[in-house]
Amino acid sequence: MTEGRIPAAILGAGGYIGQHFARLLADHPTFEPLVLGAGERSGGRALEDLWQLTEAIPPDLARVRLSPASPRSLAASGIRVAFSALPSGTAGPIESELARRGISVFTNAADHRMDPRVPLLVPEVNREQLLLARRQPRRGGIVVANANCSTTGLVLALRPVWSRLAPRAVHASTYQALSGAGYPGVPSLTITDNVVPFIREEEEKVARESAKILGTVRGSRVRPDETPFLVHCARVATREGHLEAVTVEATRRPDRAELLRRWSTFDPLSAFALPTAPHPPVELRREVDRPQPLRDRWAGHPTRARGMAAVVGRVRWDPPFLRFYTLSHNAVRGGAGGSVLNAELALALGVLRPDGRRAP
Amino acid sequence: MTEGRIPAAILGAGGYIGQHFARLLADHPTFEPLVLGAGERSGGRALEDLWQLTEAIPPDLARVRLSPASPRSLAASGIRVAFSALPSGTAGPIESELARRGISVFTNAADHRMDPRVPLLVPEVNREQLLLARRQPRRGGIVVANANCSTTGLVLALRPVWSRLAPRAVHASTYQALSGAGYPGVPSLTITDNVVPFIREEEEKVARESAKILGTVRGSRVRPDETPFLVHCARVATREGHLEAVTVEATRRPDRAELLRRWSTFDPLSAFALPTAPHPPVELRREVDRPQPLRDRWAGHPTRARGMAAVVGRVRWDPPFLRFYTLSHNAVRGGAGGSVLNAELALALGVLRPDGRRAP
Amino acid sequence: MTEGRIPAAILGAGGYIGQHFARLLADHPTFEPLVLGAGERSGGRALEDLWQLTEAIPPDLARVRLSPASPRSLAASGIRVAFSALPSGTAGPIESELARRGISVFTNAADHRMDPRVPLLVPEVNREQLLLARRQPRRGGIVVANANCSTTGLVLALRPVWSRLAPRAVHASTYQALSGAGYPGVPSLTITDNVVPFIREEEEKVARESAKILGTVRGSRVRPDETPFLVHCARVATREGHLEAVTVEATRRPDRAELLRRWSTFDPLSAFALPTAPHPPVELRREVDRPQPLRDRWAGHPTRARGMAAVVGRVRWDPPFLRFYTLSHNAVRGGAGGSVLNAELALALGVLRPDGRRAP
Amino acid sequence: MTEGRIPAAILGAGGYIGQHFARLLADHPTFEPLVLGAGERSGGRALEDLWQLTEAIPPDLARVRLSPASPRSLAASGIRVAFSALPSGTAGPIESELARRGISVFTNAADHRMDPRVPLLVPEVNREQLLLARRQPRRGGIVVANANCSTTGLVLALRPVWSRLAPRAVHASTYQALSGAGYPGVPSLTITDNVVPFIREEEEKVARESAKILGTVRGSRVRPDETPFLVHCARVATREGHLEAVTVEATRRPDRAELLRRWSTFDPLSAFALPTAPHPPVELRREVDRPQPLRDRWAGHPTRARGMAAVVGRVRWDPPFLRFYTLSHNAVRGGAGGSVLNAELALALGVLRPDGRRAP
């Protein structure tokens, strides 16, 4: 255990999001991934035998074997923080049990996202939502969820212009990457030379999660935003990076230059030194044909924040309708990276103490 | 020349749409493709040497050589009808000259689409628009345009429910196939593992063509529909079949059953015996994940009308918002097949005489 | 039951090969598919709910429900012939039991292929191998296997030139389609922008099956051919159609014209009226860039034999090395269609009686 | 101009290989790319406007404008070394003229490869071939060519085991990436759901270049190796990385362990400190399903040598037949990187002086 790093576990480390957690945390300055928790299929196997990413496997973790990792054993071995890539459905009770045992959980799973006591956190968008965690039991760890992959890119792109537009409605159509379905995920015969205009529960998630994320925190409660989100979710044959076509119907009419300036200057985390935070968090492209999954999925500076920025382009402002495309890396910004950033923020804001325990 | 078939030419027969014209007309009961007109690259070559489609080449046309085919020579050789797959930009003057020489033109090119005297015709949607042709010079042939490929599928899907919804706005995002850009078209390095969120002029075309098609004919003038169309056009890595995610904001609230019934029973051409007309023209799918380009691109009955039907699915009606997907074959329904059907309608309505000449 | 058609069952009808059996047999003049046997996942569901092919589902079978279909129940209901798309491993005992109960089995499964009593039959290549069935028990049905998908295309292409070249060795590298792995088969994340140079057991199958198919029948035994086959098997991102690069090192030196003539005139089944037999069985292409999976996978005349022909092209003869490519449809010629043709041949040669029972 | 770096030009900098040259040379310790030469289409445009690679553009070169760059102007401005990505056909005379003017040329073009005075150099394979340059005119620069992309990976994989096997024949079938055809290159409609079994001149290049590379240098002449190479070249839908299935028919029978050891320990440049040299140059993989283009195209250590190693896997040794797959990055190892490494070697061996001039 490295001096000063917080002992951490990755749950569901064998899956696609779990592997991105491993990649992001292997040399993380604050968290040290000491345990790689296994799902059913991967117990006992080394991470390198499961590796699906095209990025290089972190050498320090390559030969670590995945283990069953119960909440009890994790607590006993001194783990303070768990990053959860557990499948939705099974994640919920395990994450609750971890919190009861004093381990804070930063999760990509959907189970707790709509829980009124759980922050649904996109740090650049709604960091005040960490206040919700006050309602979680005092003696345990906290549970903080990142948003669905399509939701994350959307709210990041919307936040800089949201209040200025005061939207009447938001329309979004997604072009979602294969990796959004995990591995083995989408059969090649299903998607080669095809688009599948359906992803189970996805449209509902985008609508309800956006409402919570863009909602207003009052005390330790959130009042959801009421703007209707009209969403279509489709799968296309790209490996990584969710593209979204967005139309906002506005009730106000700022000029175009102001909108571009709001996007360009948006950087609400600039005062925090969060290792995984991209600066800027929204990259604005002026070319006629960007963003593109192939070219923009790894947007984000500095190097540690690659894949953490949303990219906005093709801005067309015909009041009252604002149209643009946004793209973000579904497995990084919209997955593992989102939760890593959430944990960094919780430390920076003092919700967690430097040793990873919950602040009193 | 077969007894009773109208002597016809295909202009730009070497291109992707031109080849679909050849496929559709080779054994057409009414039109006989006697001349295959060449673009710059294909003159003198046999159709079989240029064939790009995966469908079989029509045996009767395989060895026909493409020729330069000037309006003068076509008129001299007794051609009465020209099907034009000429590239937009060069098509306009040639098509006008053909009409001056008495040859009626059914064109896929964009040049004449917004001409107030030219019907922008989707037979099931606005057959009354053939009246516009009255304003074209009496002594020549007529020019009739089919709509842009994305527009065609959209208006077909909208027409059955249009008046009942009285839309306040229409939102559409496209997932357009590679063949929409013709051949050689999109480089493989551009699109493999990618989506390109830009197709030049396409969004503008969908908006303005939809307004004309859905407009109201008064005398021989059309008053464009004023509903705003908010469109995003993107290219995906499918071979054929444009998918579109559509949201209509309605001002009326019919019940869901009525909407489905309107789609299911829509067949305004049922009384005409048009060889290439699909019955029904809109196929409604109830599965959760349809329409899909791979599975639905060739929709359309009877056999001759394969690829001529629009397929609508995933209908979600949350008043005032109606969401659905629609799919149609860009090169058939939204291209060559559209103009063949237009010509069949012009004959059926007596705008052309049975010998292919313009009716007096 | 249609007058005169032989009552047949399709086993494993819900899978990719099973669906091709359904497509080929739905309107077959000789066999009538009365039972669709289910695997574990598909029992009780209608064929249309399982349909994965892009070809249209046969209307007569669309609503037929798949059933467990034990050998006992099939025999009791008068089934005479079973077409088996059961997974290798489970197929063997079931097929043996079917034969014991008097039902003849034409199978795509690998289990019985190397059994010395079972014909490994590619009708144009080794129809004499039907003699092997004599050694199967007199009182039951017979079991006849079609070859592995890669093997089938290879031996079809080799047969016309085989004896004239008297090969010293055969080298083959495959470019195999996704559907060769069935459904769900290859994950899209595995193969998008990739080639996988490994297909379990495939290289071994090609080598040993080719040896049996090209072997010599002596009495009712086959002496395997001893030419070494050096094979590489790789998966590429095509939907259907296995391409193979073949080099034959010859010990004889016929001239090029003779080789081409042997391919062009090869049609050993021309005297039989087998409904699914392609004429010619090997199509020779002269273009510089054929065969291609996209364009040639459905080769085969007449219509019922689409996908049944092998296509040979790019013939380069630099003695002693003959190089060419061959392509055949893995699921039709190299799967369901192969067994349908085998059954047709067994009837034509009198191994089965016209009522589908084994000839005495 | 940085102290001590050799003034260099990149010719054809706007193309796919040219951009890889720019990427590799931007921060190269020895060569400084001062001029980006344009082809016809790219003159006057900034590199960033032409950028096609998915890797980040080097910031220092992003805004450099491409210029016509005649040999005369390059010589006048003090350029000592030119890296040529000019198209074959036009490259030859320009490269000769550059050499006459004292500029040494390291070229990816095919024009000079078979010239008996031009080294066809793969440093790990045949560095003695630099001696051929002695026959080039004393007073000018030298011309050194890298091999064709498919050839490079093949000879790298063969070299470690070549003399031990003493091959009777080599068989290779390629699975070549889209980028091998440059940009725009292969149309997406040609290759989506397809394989194209033809690449013009490619098979001939592999055979004749391999013979030269593996030949014997006597004085300043090379006697080509006479082993027959039987090659099939096909294009598949991968972005980068040429995979090759190789069978060597050997005349000797080393044991398997020895072959693996020869590959594993092969590193003939270990004594040279060449910045772009990969160590090891051949990476041996033991998994059953490697190498794969998606996972192995960027093989090569240290970081500067990413994409420079060949990856060998699936070794099957059934004497006398050795089968394996090899993969290398076509545009890096088999293109720009090959020539950069060639230039580094020429400096290290003193063929060029430290200032980039030809050694006397």
C-alpha cells in the first residue's frame, strides 16, 4: 500500500466499465486499487486474461486475480472506497451493505441513481448535489452515483447554456457506441450494416436522470427540473463514444456569440485540483463536421483526463431553436471516469476525509 | 421496342441511382429503357462494367453501352420520357432542354425541386401537386421531381397523422446510409468505426422540401406549410436505408389507437393500378426494436414495390409529443423508385398520354 | 400434409442454420417441414419471434411454434427425414437415436462427420460416398453429414482440377463470415475494426474432412486422401460468405486453358433433376477482383439454388503453383443447403425410397 | 532550427503516410521537419486542415502550411534529408533530382525499390544492404527505400527463423487494412460487409521485394533470394494493421522450442541507440487468437517505437510446415516509420554524417 493513497476496491472489475476503472485508477494519485472484485464469470482469473480494452493494460494490475470480494471481507481488509461497475440489479443491495460497513461507494450502476438521498453527480454540472448525502446514515460510508452514459454527455453540454436559454423542451437523439452494452454485448450479426433504434430503459433514464441532475437542491432535497426531455436512443456500429443530436427550444434569445462564449469559458472546477477533471470540460469545435466518435472520443486535457471532456459542435441557433451535436466517451466520462471524478470531488469538498473515511 | 411500352432514357445511368433506375425499369410494363445516358466517367462502357449494386444486373441491360445522350439526340430517336439521375448542378439545364424538346423528365436531381412550376411529388402524399405542371410550357414535356431521400421517408410517415396532429413543430434526426452519397462517395477511412454528423445541404433540403410537399395547392400554386422542421442529418455505416428519429409536437390529442389506425389504413393509391406502388405504403411494426436498416430496407409489396414502403415503428405517444422512427430505402423510395412511381402516376392521372406525350 | 411430400423435421430450427433450413424447405417440392424442433432457448416460441435472417421468413412457417421434438415423438408422428442443425456435441446421440427409430438424418453437425459409416457428402464432389451408408444398420434410417462450411467451398473448387493437378500440397487461408459462428456468435466489440485469426477446431476440420471427402471409396470404406492441407482460419467482419485464398502445389502441368475449361464445364449433377442443385456448381469469374462476399455470396442458378454455387476467381497459374480464391455461402452451401442437397441426392440415387423410408 | 537537428523535409506531407511522417518526426531528436511538401491537392493548406489520423496532430506542425517544395528550393534552403511519401510514379524523378542536389532521400515510394543501387532496407533484416548505396553517385545524397507494407511485416517475421528453416517455399495471405490505400482510398460501399481479394501490383511487390531484401550482398551487389513466395493479397475492413497468414515449407527440422527462442531473442539493433527502433522488433504472442489488428497494431517499445514491432502468433510447427500469423502497422512499420528508422540507421552506420550530409 502506497503511503497516503486511499485503499480502494473495484467491483465488477472484469467487465468493460470495470476495466476502465482499473485503467484510470492504476496510477491514480489518491486512490489505490487493492482489490479487484469479480462477477460470476471472472472469479479467480487474472485481469490480463479478461482484458477487452484496446488500451494497454496497467502493468501493476495485469496479474492481479479477481476475487469474490464480499462487503464484509472488504471492510475487514481496510478498504475505504469502492468503485462499482456491478451490473444494475445486483449492485443495489451490495452497495448499501458496503456503505453500512463504512465503505463509501462511487457507482456506475443505475440502482441508486434515483434514490433521493443519493447524489446523482456530474461534478461540473451539479456539485451542490453532494449535499443530498447528508441524509444517508451518519455512521456509514456514502453512496454517490454517476449518471447514465447518454445523460452525462447531454447535461454537460447543456449546463453552460441552460439558464440563459430557459428551455421549453429538449430533444435528443443518440448514436450510441457498442461498448455501451458491455461485453459480449451486441452481437456482430445484429449491428453490422445496421442501426438498432432501441436500447432498453435508456430513453427513460435520460429523461428522469436529467431532471434530477438539473434539478434544484433545497436543503438536502432535490426538486427535479420539469423541462420535458424527448429522447430517442439508437445503437450504431462505433466502438466507443456516444454522439447525440440535440435541439433545445428556448424561451429566451441570447445572441449566438454569447452562447459560444458560455460554452468556451465554462470550467466550474477550475479552482479545484482534481486529477481526472478535464479543462475545459466542454470542448467547442468549429469545423462543419464535428464532433465525431472516431476523432473526438478521447477529448480531454490534461492527459489523465483523456476521454473526460464533452465535445460540442455544429451549433445552429435559429431562435427559438438551438441545435448542436455533443459527444462524450460513454465508458470514461459516462462511466468509470465519472465515478472517479465524483470521488475526487467528494474528497476535495471534504465530504470524505483524506484517509477516505466519511467526514463527521 | 416492345409493343406499347413508352420509349425512355435513363440519364446518369452509371451512377448509384442510375443503376437503381435500370434495375426498376428493365422489365417495367409501361416504360422501356432504350438509352442509358452516360456521365463523364462512364461513356462507352457497358452497364455491367459499372455495376455497383449487390442486386443482380438486369440481363437485358447488362451489355448495353452508356452513351452521351444529348437532348437533341434523345428527341431525334423518339424518346418520350427521361428518368434523370444526373448530378445536381448539371441536371437543371439539361432537364429543361429535354422538356423543351418534348421529353417529359422525372428527376431525382435537386435542381428543379423548389421551382414553383415543378411538382415535388410523393404520390401518396401530395398527388394534387401534379397540377403545378400546368404552369410549365404547354408545348414541351413536363418536369416532375422526386424529393430528397430523407425528406421522402419523413413525409410518407407524417402524412397519415399530419392533419390529425396539427403539428406545432417536427423534430427529426437521421441515420443515413452510405449509398446516399453515391459511388465512390464516403471514404471507408471516414466512416469505419465512426458517425459523421454532417451532410452538406441536407438539413436545409429536408426543411424546405417538406414545407413544399406538405403545402397547400391553390390553383396551380403551392402555399408551403409553415410548421418548423428541426433536422439533424448524420451519416452512419449502413449500406442502404435511411433511418430517422422523429418527434412531432402536436396541438391536438387524438388517442393512440387512432394514430395507429391512421397509419395502418393509409393507402391513398389503392384505387390506382400503379406497378411500382407499395400497398400499404407505410408499414407499421409493433416490435420494440424496429425499423432497422438491415431488416426493413426492402419493405414493400408486391414484389415490384420492394424498397418502396416506409416502415414506422417504436411509436411513443406522450401528448403533446409523438415519437417514432421511420425508415425507407434511400435509393429506391427516396430515389429512382420515387421517380418511377411519379411517372406512373402522371400516366394514370392523364397528365401524360398513353404514348408518353404530354396530354394537351 | 401435402400429397407426395415427405414428412420432415428441422432440428435446432431456431438457430442460424436452422432458419436457413426453414427458408429452403418451406416450399420444397419433395420435403415438407412439419415439425420445427427447438433448442433450449427457443421452445414454445414462434419461428417469427426468433427470425434472424435478413431474407423474408416463409409465410407458412412464420407462426409455427418450435417444440422439443424427441426422436420418439418424431417417429410417432410419422416424420421420415430430419434435417439437423443441432449444436455439435449434443447432435450425435440424438441423431443416432433418430436413425434407430427409422428416421433418416441429414445433418450439419460435426459429430458424425468422421464416422467411417457416415457419408461426408458434397454431391458434386463425392456422391459415391453414399455407399458408406451401407454399413449403417439395415433396419433404421441413415445418417448423412454435410461438411464444414470452409471445407465445402474448398473441395467444390478443387474437385474439377484435382486429378489433373495431382497436388503435392494444398494451402488455404480463410476469410470467414460472422454468421459462421451462429447467433449471438461473435461480439461486435470483438470484430469491429478487427480480424480474429482463430476459429476453434476449424483448421483441423478442414484438413481431416477434405481428406475424407477427396478420399477413395473401396467397397463401403473410404481411404482418405493423403495430400497435406495447410490451413489458416480467420474471422472477418462480413455477414455471410466464406472467402478462401488457395494455393495448390501441383505435380503435373496442364495448361491454363485446360484448367479454366475444367472449371467451366464441371457439372456432375447435370443428369439429375435435384431441385437445390446449382448449375453450374462452380462459377468462374474473370474480373480481377472477384469473388467477393458481398457480391457473390448468393451465386447459384436456378433461383432455388441461390447461395449453392462456389465462385472461383483470380486464377494465377505459375507452375507448379496454382493460386485462386473461392467463395461460398457458409450457411447455405456450407450448411443447410448442403444437407438439403444431400437428401435430394439420396432420393435420386434410391438410397431413400420416394416415401422417405430407407430403401431395403 | 533546433541546435543539432538535421534540417529535413517531408514530401507528400498531406497524405496518409505523409501525416505519419509528420507525427513521427515532429519531436524527433535527430531530424527536424522544416518543410512540409504538398501534393497537388494540398498546397497552401495548413497540416491541421488535412489531418486524417485519429492520433493527435503534433502541435508544432499543426499550422504549418504545405508548400510545393521543389528539389531546387529545398536544396537552397539547406534541407539535408527528405522523407518521401510521394505517390509512386511521380516520386522517382523527384527523388533522383533531390539526390543530385545533395539531399538524401528516405522514401516510402515504390519507384526506386528494385533499383540495384538503392538499398531496400529493413534495418533488423538486412542492414548490410546499405552497402548498395556505394554505387550511387559520390557527390550527391543517397536514396534508400523502405519496403512495401505487406513485405515489411513478412520479412521481419521470417528473418529470425529464415536460415534455420532454409525454406523451400513461403506462402502468405494478407488481410490488409484500409489505410494501406491512403485517403480517400477505398470507398465505403466497396468494403462494408465485404472483402476485396485484389490489390493492384501488391502480390508482385511482396514476391520481388522479399527476394531482394532476403538476398545476399556481394560487394555492392545483391543476389536475390530464390525461394518462391506464393502470395494472396486481400483488403478487409480494418483501419490499420496488416495481418498475414504465413506458411513456410522448410527443408530443415529444428525443434519448436528453438524456433520460439529465435523469435524471442531476435534483436539485431540492440547495440544501436536508434530512437525509433523497437525492442524487441518481433513480439511473440502465446494466446490462441493473436495477433489481431485492433489489439496489436501499436506494438513496439519504447513509446517512440509504437507501431514499429511486428507481432507473431499462433505458431504451428508440423514439419516440414511452419504456420503462423504476423501483424504490423502498415503506415508506421510498413511506411513512414520504416523510412525514419532507415535514416536513423544510415546515421548510426556513418553512411550519413551527423550533419546529414553524405559521408565521403
